[in-house]
Amino acid sequence: MVTGAGVVTALGVGWARNLEGFRDGRVGLRPVTWLDVTGRRVSRAAEVDLPDVMPVTRLEAKQLKRMDRGARMLLLAAEEAWRQSGWEAQAELPLVLGTTGAGMTLGEAYYRQALEAPHRFRGQSIRATHYQAQRQAMDLLDAFGFNGPVTIISNACASGSNAIGHAWSLLRAGRAERALAGGYDGLAQVTFSGFDVLQALSPTSCRPFDARRDGLALGEGAAILALETASGARRRGAEILGVVAGYGMATDIHHLTQPHPEGTAALAAMAAACQAAGLGPADIDYVNAHGTGTVLNDSAEASAINRWAGARAGSLPVSSTKSSVGHLLGAAGAVEAVVCLMALREGFLPPTTTTEVIDPICQFPVVTQARGAALRAVLSNSFGFGGSNASLIFRSGL
Amino acid sequence: MRRVLIQGIGAVSPAGWGIAALRGAGSGERPLASQELSRPGWDRALRVRRVPQPNPRPGCLGDARLRRAPSIAQFVVASAIEALGDDREEVIAGRLRLGVVICTMCGCVTYSRRFYDEVLHQPTLASPMLFPETVFNAPGSHLAALLRSTGPNYTLVGDQGSFGVGLATAADWLCQEQVDGCLVVGAEELDWTMADAMRLFSERVVLSEGAGALYLRLDRSGCGGTSLTAVTSPQLYRRGVSREECIGRMRAELPAMAKGELLCDGLREAPRVDGAELRVWRDWTGARWSPRRHLGEGFVASAAWQSVLAVDAVSLGLHEAATVSLVGCNEQATGVRIQRL
């Protein structure tokens, strides 16, 4: 059961603002201000406006001061999930996080100082430790007063989904009664420039499943879910935001960055998630696709959805919310999990608002305008470099 | 709890490529010779222990996927394939469902540094070949491709203690029958930025690189063998909890060690950073190996070497059981017990 959810994207901080943004199909892309993108092919991304004041937790002022952008987004999302869940400090609580860059901006700052002022060490030890993902995890433990264990999964852009799926597996195996799980990634030079030189960024607008799509848009953000067993949640009368019903993962061995053209691993991940949930394509009411807007990803994913859904494809609504918030890398799967929970709870289909001419490869309807829909079960896909493929299935908690 | 066997081990270390090289150096008396690593802006070089060029070069490194791959990917693949042994063919033929858990702290730091350096100097000309290899899971992806393994594949990030988390994850996958066998690999590669950062915390610690791999399977036949009998819960270095307390709790979770058993600890030649671990295990008077003393500090790779050497000692009958003390540098301590059953 999901009893708490927190989210930070370019659409805003918190469930309410993001719900409004996704329901309205708003697009959070704008010229990048936080990074110097001079000379890049692309200069837009879905940047987050961080609040001036961070929420009150058990963290000391110096711990907050040392956090980079991504870590702050993580803390904001975790605080919302924690508050919503009504949990209090406790001893054993597994924390499962997904990230690709952790505190990468601190690593970048370390390198710049090491080159520019090789004999100046001020601040370097803090940068060296705080760019590491385990530091952000330890800060969450200190912020809310719990004791792990901590698992940090870095499976590229599937990391956030893997983290939620892994936490769900821990609960299902009886390893824990509760777990906190999600993903985070802030914009950084390495990632922005990396996707730019790969010519993976769209110079126009990110249009997933559009026949004229020309690339993805980067974003940043975080999302965290508070998960607990059904018995635990019911015992304390917790509000149920939704249910994680299934998780599947598979590895695409076709190429380091390119998916198999027919999306074989995507198909395997979706099938495995369905099997774990005891559901079939006919039971799924909506798919939140990975849908990056790149030529290769969307055609492979469309092919996989077509094959997986079979006859159901013709009436299965699919959308990619990356058109609104960009590709959040290690946070993508977690943010999209929250979008799925919003859709289930509020009864609507989140749109891919930028898409105009739907690629004929899509045998399914691509949702381009938000509309009301009674949803019982939804599926979320996340795929990453290295062939990491993960699918999650959520059911309504009502 | 079903019995988890350690069916194979593999290693790449500053001592060389393969278990035989590690065996000789890891439990030896004298540290391996160190090399100089130049650091831009400094006259004085940093001291490190690098993995030597392989001779002969393992055949698996000739695969197209590894042609442009960084050292860490080569270390992962070579150690994993050594550990997998004959089961490699079973995996490739699709007759054995393999899980892969790669554990690392720094990942592909050389390409990350090179790529960022190019971005700083001329962003539009930064190499698109480097960037994809900078992701933490690239080595795990290459390994899966070589083995044609489409199963569960995680890359876990953390300090030395995370190797214990990786072993526990693999044991869970096996016990839940998600996989038939599972590789757990700890790996790191050297870069001057890492050695530069390490020096801020201890001038005495010599960094190193490489990988260690354990191949786990369930004991379906009941014949026994070298087994993973315990992995403690991770003891996290939370604010207000001393490192010594964490390591002490880790030790308390492990079964008491008997005379004749082996302790494979994480001590280096650096009393200040080793202090807590030294104090917790000071009453142990039995056999003790400290491979990081000889091989250097390879973060998660050295945690893997400790585990590989412990498994090797038990498998060779040198000790009935071994305890591995995986004391991390900034996150957690975990303990592992290996027994001949």
C-alpha cells in the first residue's frame, strides 16, 4: 500500500501543484538558468524552482547547507511523503533510492577546484563525501529518525522504478512492514552535456510518440513513496493512495544505449510485472510510457506495447508525461509512479500535450488531452542506458 | 532458510588477473609495490596500486562491447567470468537464469572525469562515445550482453559495506527462485581525482583498483559446500552513533567465532582510519588476513577481495569458517560469514 507520496518537478513542489499541472497538461520546459549551456545545441530543460526555505526536519543547519540541488529535491519529496504517511521516527525502515548522478554538481565543483586551485583544499572534503549517493541517503535517515537498511540502485533511467519495485519486493517477502522508496536527480553539466553531444535532446519540443519527434527534454526532480503492508496500513487506519501490485524487470542486451528495435526487454518487463500482479493487459486501464521522445525509444516501446497488449492495444490509453516535466533520469520512474497514483486517485488520464501527429507505429491511442477516466490498474514503464528495463503496476486503493 | 552455496570466485587486483594472483598477495606478508599517478598541478605524484596489464589477455576482453569500455567494465567482466566457470555456457545457452549484482562506490570515474574535462574545455566537442560509459550500470550491462543474460541486473552504489547488501540481495533472488544463479561483483577503477580526494582523509591510505566476484547458487542437491551462512543487517553510520558502535553491533550479529576460524578484516596501514575496526576485533587472536594492507584500498573492490579470499580459504580447507568484516568508509559496516557445510 502507498500511504505517502511526495513529488518535486518543474511543475512545482508537492502533490497538489503537480496534480494541477499534469491534469492541465502544463509544460514545465524553459530556458536553463541554473547551468551554463552556452554553445550547446539545446538550451531548454524542465528546471525546478526550489523554495527558499526547506522543511523543518531533524537535520542540522550545516547538513542542509551542504546539500546540493538534487539532495534538496529529495528531501522535499521525502518530507511530503513522510508527513502524508503519518509515520513517526522508527528504528528499522528500509530506504531504497534510485539515482544516476547523486550529488553530481558537487563532484563537478570538486574537479573544477582541483584543477583551478590544486593547492587549495577548502571545502573539498565536503564535496568529496557529499557528492556520493550514500550521503543523501544518510541525510534522509537523520532527517526523519530512522535506521535503514539503505539500498541505492543506479540502473540509469530505470533506477526510480527499480527502487520502488525493490522496496515492494522487500515488503512482499516479509523483510519489512514499511519502506521508503523513490528516486532523485538534479540537472548537472555532465548529464546535460552528455545528452546534448549524443544529439538526444530535442532542439524543438519533446513530443513522445509523435511521428516527427526529434529527441527528449531533460528535467530534474524527485519523488518518494511511503510503502507499507496492507495489514499494517489498515491496522492504523492509514489513508491509501494506491497499491503497488506488480514489478517486473529485464535487461536489454542489444546495445549500451539503443533499445532492441522490437522492445523485447520492455515486453518482458511488462509481462513480468503483470504476472507478479496477477493481471493481464485487459486489466490495465492506462500505460504511463517511458516515452522519451527519441526516435529509437518510442518506436521500440510502441512495438513492445503493441505486442504485449495484443487486441487490447486498440483501446488502451497510453501517454508520456515527459512532455510536461522532461526526462528526470534516476527520478523518472518514481515521479511517473506518483503520476500514476494521481491518475488512479483523481480519475483522469494524464496527457502528452505536445504530441500532434501520432506515429502510425502506435496501435494504441495516445492521450494528448487530459480527460476523466475511472482507472483500476495502471502500468508505468521505465527504461535506461545499459538496457535496464522496469515496469510497475499500480492499483486503486479504494 | 535455504542454503546458499558459493560456487565460484573471481578476481582482478593489483596482484594480477585471476584468483591465483590474489591468493598469493592478499594473504601475504608484504604490501605490493605502489606506482606513481600524476596529479595535474602538482609536482609530487600520488601513490597508488594499479592493476597490471593482463598477460595473457583474457579472451572475454576482446568482445566488441568492451572495445571502448573503461577499466572497471573489464575488471567486472573478467572477474565475473572467472567466478562463473563452466556455468557460463549454461547462461549463454539460456539454460540458466542468471542474476547480476554489481556493487561500486565510484563507478566509471575515469570516463566521467575525461568527459567533464572535455565539457569544460569545449562542450560541443565532448566525446559522445565517453558519456554512455559513465553511467554506473554500464559494466553490468556489458557483462549481461557478453553472457546474453536478460535477467535481473542491479548496480548498487555505496561504500565497502554495500558488498554485504549485494550478497543479501543475491541470496534473496535465489531463495525467491527469481534466478538460478547470481553473480555479485564489487569493482572500482582508479583515477587521480579519487586518490586526490582520499588524501584529504588519510595520507597513508594507498588507493587501488580491480574487482572481486562471488557466484552464488542454491544448494539443490543437499551435498553442501562452501556456503554463505550469514550476512548481517547493515549498521549505518548515522549522526550521533560512533563507528565503533556500528562495527560492534555488526560483530554482535555474527555467530561467535571459534578457534581455527579466519577473520578477514578491512584494516589498512592507517591507524587513524582503522581505529574503530581495530578496537572491535582486538580480542581476536586467531587467524587474521587484512588484504587491504597488501593490495591497497579499493573501496568496494577491496570488500570483494576480502570476501573472495575468505571463500578461497574455506574452500581450500585452510579454515572451517571465515568471518568477513566489511567496514565501509562513510556509510555502513556489514559482516559476512562463510562456512564449509
